[in-house]
Amino acid sequence: MCNLSGYVEEKGIEKGIQKGREEGENALGKLMDILLSKGDVANAKLAATDEKARKELYRKYGIIEKP
């Protein structure tokens, strides 16, 4: 029984990780679309390389609300 619960837990963790990746990719895609449609290449480059700046831009454009 422990093996089954461990397997189920592992699969749940894998699904959670995959969902997080997909959400992150979607958020970055939305941000890049916004920035590039505005011609804001400087912030697009910054968002691609600077996590803190990227999170600030997510909040600025309402892509994420969390800190």
C-alpha cells in the first residue's frame, strides 16, 4: 500500500511541476507579446534576463498579482 501512495504522490508532484512550467511559459509569453507589441525591446530583454524586473513587469501589466 505504501508503494501505491508513494507512486500517486510522485505523479501528483510531477503534474504540479508541469502545470507550474506551463503557467510560467504562458505568463512570459503574454509579457513578451505586450512588450514587443509596444516596441519595448529594452524591457523585453530585461524581462528575459532579470527575474526581479520580470516579476515587476508581470505585476505592472496584470499578468500576476502575487509578490
